[in-house]
Amino acid sequence: MYLSQRALLYPGASATPAPEHANWGENVAIKTPDGETLHGLYGQGEPSKPAVLFFLGNADRISNYGFLAQALAARGIGLLAISYRGYPGSTGSPSEHGLLTDGIAAFDWLSVRSESEIVVLGQSLGSGVAVSTAGHRPAAAVILVSAYLSVLSLAQMHYPFVPVALLIKDPYRSDLKIAKVRQPKLFIHGRFDDIIPLSSGEALYRTAPEPKQILIYDGSGHNDIWDARMVDDVIRFIEALK
């Protein structure tokens, strides 16, 4: 388990060099300060409207989010989604340090490319990237979907028979970083999430400073949380920002 933990944590990583075909956005290449190249999809919005920087879950693909790009574009809101290092179209191999570096690089790229304020959106594993990025860069707001207190605490829950704290390489301690995220925050979680339990997301919510709000979706789990209701809630939160 110690030797294979990154394969377990980053199942979407692939040696496939080419990005997957997508029906939305412009293909972009983002250089990181440590020499990697990230593949991204970018849909530019109106300069007067915010742009969303999206960090995905650990088994997801940026090509899956045409529905979100289309809904945001209809309101003039831009979207940049990145493929983490080691994921399709991007160089390198994933690690916590690497993904947090990717988050900063993506924010900096978008801040140069767009005049819009940036709303950071992180889902599942990406919530940890979002928390770190917003703590180091002037994001206008943060949206955390299926967020965790830490990957360390999740691993301890799923593997109670293993001395996880001594062995884990990538603990993603959002609980220690969320205090720096003083921007408006929206938490969204499914009540029946069996991968990242609602209790973990609620614990991070309680730790987070104001301003903040939380939406709990009855009937939703982990992989079925995106629906028209959630898209509407995300857009409503973005458009309400002052």
C-alpha cells in the first residue's frame, strides 16, 4: 500500500501523451515553474464577468465539462480547466507538491490571459488544490465541491488498520490551510457521499473563516452531484459576488 499509494490517489493519471478530444474550449499549454507543461481547456468570457478556474477530482477528465462551459458562457463567465501533471496531455507525474504548483501556475496563467476576476472551483481531490491556490493568490471567491478536511483523515477513515500518518506522502491538509482563505466561500456536498463523507466536508466548513455558506444536496452522492441544480447554484453564487 505504501508503494502504490499514489496510484490509488491519482487513478486518472495516464502515460498517454495526447489530450483527449473535447467539444468545448481552446486547447492551451501552461508552463509550471518546475518545468512541466499542463494541458488545459479555456473558454474566454466577458472581461466584466468573473472567470472560473476549475480543479477536477482525481479520476476525472477536463473533456467532461462541456455542459459547465456552455452554461457559464451563456452568462458571460469564462472557464479554465486543467489536466494535472501526469494526467492526459500534461507532462510529469502527480504528487501533492506538484498539483499545488499546478494550481498556482494555472491561476497565474489565467490572470495574465484574462482581465476578469478569478473564482476558484475545486471538486473532491481538487478542493485541496483550490484551498491552497486561494490561500496564495487573490481569488475573488472559492467554491468547494465534495471537499475534505484532509486526505490524511480520509485515509485514516478508510484504512483504520494502517498507521497512515506515518506512511502517507500526500496528506493534503486543507484543515491547516483554510484559515488563509478569507474570500467568500461556497461549500457543496452530497448527503450520501460514500467516498468523502458529508461529515468531512462539514468539518472543513466549520473550520473555514467567514464569509461562507454550505449547500447539502439530499439524494446526491459523490459521482452524481453535478446536475442542473448545481450548475444554477454555482452561477447564482458567482453572479451574487460584489
